[in-house]
Amino acid sequence: MGANTVQQGNPVKPKRVKNKKSYKQPWILHFMVLPAAIMVFIFAYIPMSGVLMAFQDYKPALGFFDSPWVGLKHFRYMWENEYFLQITYNTLFFAISKMVMNLVIPFFFALLLNEVRKMALKRTIQTLVYLPHFLSWVTLSGILIDILAQTGLMNQFLTSVFGIKPIFFLGDGGWFRFTVIFSDVWKEFGFNMIIFLAALSGINPALYEAAEVDGAGRWKQTLYITIPSLIPIAIVIATLALGNVLNANFDQIFNLYSPLIYQQGDIIDTFVYREGLLSGQFSFATAVNLFKSFISLILIVISYRLAYRFAGYRIF
């Protein structure tokens, strides 16, 4: 019998051919990323060695190795400091208020803009509301200070038209909080609106056609098709913003606030700046910022977990 004959009792098993994929390493792309990676390493990772100051009574003349170690002294002082609790409250108030408003307002504005049928008008409105996103807070703060001053354009308008006494927008604690939240929403809501408009463009037109055949008007279509289709991306935006909840926008607060409203307007970042760079309390400021970074890391992990669970969004 031939060599290839299969015996009845011992069937020949077919050989498994491993499907090996050959991946070409895009080394040229890695090489292009190298300068950015070096910059991140120099300016983001090397400075992380400075967290040692949180556990020392750091003296610049002694350096990291000779400054005396004090353990958790600065963290205990941080929690015993009533002003730290106040700035933590201010930070959470600003951050949560901005997060909610920058989710709700872009959501509904995108729904309204989606109903505009004239493309030229739609693009014009979209450009106008998105434009402030590209302006720095240094520029916008100068504009707001001029407009909202007691002799500024806003107070002149309120006085001449409604007879209202001049309002100290940037010197009164309550008005300052309102101004910070309102100006941040005005500057940033156009960015999230673009995200919602992109999600709207991905909705299957057949859903609207079927709903129209069934007799559903524009309101019913919006209520049962458009809004449910936007919920997943809204969940993604909300959960990712959760990881940034302790960042109440240092640039904005720093350029707008003054000693008059420290009690209502001071946040963790501005407090760290004053204590560390202006007062020379390097160790205490480092401890406060390390605590903030630790809580932010936990919130980022939780936010990504929530985004993956409720919206199927993941990066890694």
C-alpha cells in the first residue's frame, strides 16, 4: 500500500496551519512621536520627583536629600486647616457647576441647531458659538474685566436702561461665582456642541423616515429618536468630565479673582500657587497638590470604568 494510505484504525489528523500575521513596525511614526515623548518625559515625569517635598520641611538651600523628613505632618495640617475645606468646597462647586452646565446647554443647543434647515445660517451660528473656545483666558479676562467693571459697559447699560445700581461682578462673592460659571459656559459650550452635532449626523435617516410614515411629527421624532441617540455620547462626556472635577480652571480664576473674594473664589490650584510660589511654603503646597492629584487619579479611573459600562467607550 502507498505511504499516503490512511489506516482504518488510525485516521490521520490534519495539520493545523497557524495563521501568522506579519506586522511591520511603523518605526518612522514612532520616530516622529519621539520629540513629543521626550518633552513629556522632561516636563511631566522628571518634575514628579518633587513630590518628596510633601514629606519634608523642604529648604531650597538643603535640597531634597538634606531637608528634614516630617512624614505626614503637612497632610495633617492640611486637614486641620479650615480654609482648606473652604477652597475644596469652592473647587467642587465651580467644577461641578461647569460640568453640568457644559453638558446640558450644548445638548439642547445642538438639538435646536439641528432643526435649522438653512445650511449657511447653521454654519454661521456654529462658527460664532465655537469661536470663543480658541481664545485664551488671558485675553477673555481682560475683556470681561473691562465690560463688568463698575463703570464698564454692562453696568452702564443696566443703569441707563433699568435704573439698577452698579453691580460689583468681580468683587462680590456671589456675583463672582455666577460670572465665573457663566463665562466658562459661554467660552466652552461650543466645543461640546460640535460633539453632539457629530453624533446627530450619525443617526440613521431611516429611523426618521419610518417615524414620519407612522405619523410622528418633529417633536415626537426628537423625543423618541434624537434624544435617545444622544444619550450614550452624553454619558461619555459626563463620565470623562468626572475625572477633571477637581480642576476648576486655574487660568480663569487666577485672571479674574482678587483678594476681595478669596473666601468665595479661591480654589485648590490658586491656593497652591500662592502658598508655594508666593509664600515659599513649598512642602505644604506640594502636599495639597499631591492630595488633589491622588483624588483626581481615582476619579479618572472611575470615570473610564463608568464610560465603558454605560456607553461602551474605552481607550485602552
